[in-house]
Amino acid sequence: MSLITASSIKYDLLAAYRVVGYYIYDCMDKDVADIRDLLIDDITRVPRYAIIEIGGMMSIKGKKLLIPWGALEKGSMSRMDMKWPLEQIIGAPAPFVAEKPSRAEEESIHSYFGVEPYWLYEKNVTDGKTETVTKPLLDGKQIENLVLDKDDKQ
């Protein structure tokens, strides 16, 4: 399993995950930034992070941040909410390359926001031809015992 951007697969996602362009608002109802892209699981296409850019102007690039998917809540139309103030969001650790964070960078981001890392609640059990996977959904419910057939043509 690895992470890819939603733009690299032309945003072929479930409707609930099509949030690129949505604005993120902090706990004081201030707009933080718009979601530029998503980092998603390359197999299940479940979002893991929203990529935002803070600061910058004209041709000067801003600071790219990864916001863990578990730190976002669906607000009203075209809106995602966070329970942290803008100043705390701006102070979040930024990965060296936002599209390819290392595990250490991911751990620091999850620790900063106090969100449980996605790799802790995933279970991959292989029994020959099938793989049992537990994955979260947008509203926090989980799909239990999803069985995926493995491709024998390798």
C-alpha cells in the first residue's frame, strides 16, 4: 500500500471523497485554505490526507500542509471543518515533499493534530488468495471483512 494523489487518477473517487476545492474552516469559523489535492490509498482510494497550501502570493509558493483525513469533518456545502484555530493549523509540521511523506513525517503530523494514524486501525490478513481488510468510511463507520481477490497473474 502506498499513497498517491487524487489528481493522478483524475479524481476517480467515491462522491463522498470528492472534496478537492472545498474550503477548510477552523474552530472560529475562519477560512484556512482550499483543498488542493488529496493523498489517497492507491488500492482502496480512501483519502488519508488533504493537501492545502497556506501563505504565499503571486508566484511565491506557500507552505504545503497535509491535514489528516480524520481531523476533518464535513460541514455544509463545499466546506470541511476542523476543531483547531488557524494559528495552530499554520504551525503544523510540513513534510519535505507533500506528495510523498515519510512515515516519520506522517507520525509527527498525526501526533500534532492528535489524530490516530490510519495504519493503526487497518488489518491486513493474507490467507492464500484473499486479503481481509478493515477500512474506515467518511462518517467513521467501518467496512468489516471486505474480501479482495488477489491477481494470480504476476
